[in-house]
Amino acid sequence: NLGIGKRYLNLMAEKEEDLKTITNISVPSYESSELVQLIKNAENKASIAKARLIIISIGGNDLNRLDYEDSVSLTLAFKEALGIYKENLAIITQEIRAINPGAQLALIGLYNPYGKEDPEKNNFVLEWNYETSLITDSDVAFAYVPTYELFKYHLNDYLSPDEFHPNSSGYQIIAEELHRILN
């Protein structure tokens, strides 16, 4: 699976010959707190310093791993997780900007892998995305890439068999949306 970055690179290949390399420092299953630590690694700092575009895809695991017993504790768990995520995203953004103030940043918004089966979680995804977009809007070179609407009516087409992560078609549609927004 090519993921978002390589698919975006393929879309760009026709236009920009100098955009040739991609470095993927992502770690599957990471939450935002783990990404904070990952970008502080010296080797990753070197990659961040050279990057022209930094694609961030984080938050889905933070939201998916809420610990709750009933709807009241679910709401409290959501609010706590969202608060921690927003703090981590602010730190991630500050760290990246300290290393590379000129890079274009792009944050991939969350889609709702649960479909219509869980309206409460659907509302959480929408609020999460809204709060995320407020953070990205504070930086002129930080694009928010919405995926919620892209996936809404196409979950069977865009989700992998684990029913959480995108499949190759899902990654392709996200890369195309990233390309549309940045170009």
C-alpha cells in the first residue's frame, strides 16, 4: 500500500520534477502523544528540517481508544481525549515550526469509520474535526484536508478489511483531496 504521501508524490510527478523523495516517519497505531516524542528524535528532526511538505495524520487512534462504561463516561472520556489531543497537536505544530518554519503542513482530518451505526461517535468525529481545523487555521501554511464527506457514503469502497484504516482506494481519494487543496 502506497499510503497518502507516495500517492500524492505520484500526482505531483507530472508537474514538479524536483519533488522526488518522501520520508515516512509514521508508526502505525500511534496516538498524538507518541507523535510528540517521535518528532523530537534527532533523525526525524533532520527529515523535518529538509521537508517542503509535511503531512500529518494523527488523532484517529486517540479517538478510537476512548475508555468508557456508559454514555456519561463516554462523553467525559471524549472531552478529556480531545483536550489532550489539542495540546499535543499544538506541541507538534510548534516543534515542526521551530525546525522548519517554511514547510507547508497538511493535516488529514478524520472520517467516520463507524458509519451510521453510532450517532454519538459520529458527533464526536465532527467535533474533533472542527477543533482540529481551528488549530490548522491559525497557520497560513497549514492546510486541513477534510475526509469526513469523502468517506461518508463510501465506507465499503474506502475502508480496509479491518473497517478502520483506509484501503488503497481510500488512500488514493485522500491523496487526491490533498492535491486539490494544495494545488
